[in-house]
Amino acid sequence: MLAMNFRGPFRVRPDRNMPEPQIEHPEDAIVKVLRSCICGSDLHLYHGLVPDTRVGTTFGHEFIGEVVEVGSGVQKLKVGDKVMVPFNISCGKCAFCKQELYGNCHESNPSATAVGGIFGYSHTAGGFQGGQAEYARVPYADVGPTVIPDWMDPDDAVLLTDVVPTGYQAAEMAGIQKGDTVVVFGAGPIGIMAAKSAWLFGAGRVIVIDHLEYRLDFVAKYAQCEAYNFKSIGDPVVFIKTQTDSLGADVCIDAVGCEAKGNRMNTLLGIKLLLQGGSTTALHWAINSVKKGGIVSIVGVYGPIDALVPIGNVVNKGITIRANQAAVKRHLPKLIEHVKNGVIDPKQIITHRVPLEEISDAYHIFSQKLDGCIKTVLIPPRA
């Protein structure tokens, strides 16, 4: 089958000789992929920043598809169902799944004690092949996959597998109170959705910080928020204090993670030399910009190794930090209703629809922030 084949950092190619997935367990399903996405966190893999990303891996944790085969133990899905597949691989039965912490499933990823299994996200996340392919194997098929409503556009559905739930959970974890000032670091797809979702929880003011003008223009229009370029405002921490009567923001959201720009030392240690779990620049800004007693919500991806974080400021300011992989399955019922009622229009953030055969170019464009790229959807030839 045709699938993305990772050949090393900055090297991916379409490969028509990748093996088709097989049923390996009675609870598996095989889906024919109809849409998949390139995620900002896929770029961490592409750039060689995630440990144990092996040559021959197929990326892609955001995809929807049509069920073409089910294992003997699958009861809730049937051949022909069109489903959105959460990026979390979760068993539904362990102690954490019972708490609806689907991103922390204890059974789907024996390689780690923290994160659960994730499609196409290295062997540190279980070693599962991803959905940037014509077909994908979906474990625990009765747990994660959700049948796509007949009325829903496939482009909306694919964004409900990660981007929308992650941005929504970023706002949820932030504990936003009515009238709060919310600062989102990062104007990529997750930051855009976090800014949009902040209003749903009662924010009175939403500010987004980034360094790419085209993304700032986009988020200002899509999320009806203020957007500032950190290259133009001086020290972002000082700027935010000046915007909030010197108190700091009520809430700060780190939607950037390990490839944050803005500090040469963090870039050197976390990205060039790989001596810490990524550049922690956005996290520093969030901790130092939030008010005393405020909340910092983290959905940006960081590596499993140590990172330099101003923990003294966290303690002395009495900050609450909340962070996790989004529990997609928990959010889907509410988000489906939001899409149906026009509260959220996910597909508006899609700027590029690219045939799977052109995946090398798609990664280059997204990685280098070319052609005004916000979000890329890949379309397999059999879709």
C-alpha cells in the first residue's frame, strides 16, 4: 500500500510498498484512511527530536477512515462504518481509562509509565504505525473510534481527532473564570483552537503570542482575539504585565512545546544539542507572565528527559500547573454538538489539501512555514 515512510530527520517519502496492516488481536479493526493530517507534533519527529523514532515508521495520529475489517471481538463497529479515530490508543478498562484519562492508558503502551499509546509517534509512544497511509490498524476498536455523523464534513471530522480536542482541553485545564485574561503562546493549529475555546469558558480577553505574522493574522480573525508578535513587543513577560495592571494574566496556555523560538540558550540546549527535553522558552514565558495564584495549562509537547523550568517561580507565585495529552474520547460528544451548532468550524483552519503521494512536499511546506500554511490535510488515492 501507499504510506509515508520515515527515512531519518528531514527525510520522508511516499512508499507504495509499505505492508498493509493486519488484524493482530480480536479487538482490532482495519480502516481505509479517508483523511489524515500533518500535526505540529509530527514535526518534532520529522526534525529528529523524539527518541526512538525508527526508520520505516509511518507517522500520522490524526485520521478518519472507513472500517473494512474487524476482529472477532469487536462488537460496536461494523464494516462500512466511517469513523474518526482519536489519536489516543486506549483500552477503556484500566484504572486511568476509567477516569477518562484516555491519553494515559496503562495498557496500550508498555514502553512507558506516563503517556499511553499514540498512533505513529515513535516507539516511546508504543511503536504503532500511523494514519498517513491508505490503511491503518486500530487497536481497541470498540473504545476509541466514533462513528462520524452523516451530516458532518470529513474535513471537520478529521480535526476532531486531535486539534480541536487538544485546544479545547487546553482551555478546560486552565480553569478559566468569567472575565479572565487568557494568554496563549503559539498561533499554530492548537493555539488557534485554544484561543477559540477560551471564549467558550468565559474569557473576557484573549491574547495570542507568536512570531509569524501570517499565523497571527489568521488567529486574530478566526478566534476574534488580540495577536502580538514577540519580535515586536520586546520582552513578552514585561509586555503582558503592562497589559494587565502589572499583575499578570489570569491564565497562560503553552501551545508551543519543545520547538519554541525566542531564546537562543534554550534553542541551543533543547534543539541543537538535545541536552534537555526541547526548548522551554514558551513555558518560561507562561510561568513568568501568569499572575500570582494563576494557572498555567500545558499542551505543547516536551521530551521525556529533564528540562530547565523556573520551578522557584512556580512555588513562590503559588501557580497551578495543569498538563496532559487530550482525552479525545471524553470531549467528542460536546465538540460534535459545537460543530453541529456552528459554535466551532474546524475546517476553516485547513489551508492545504495535498494528495498522499506528495507527502514529502507537504512536510517541507509545513515545516518551513511556507505558502501561508496553517493546517495540512492529506488525501489518500483510495479516499
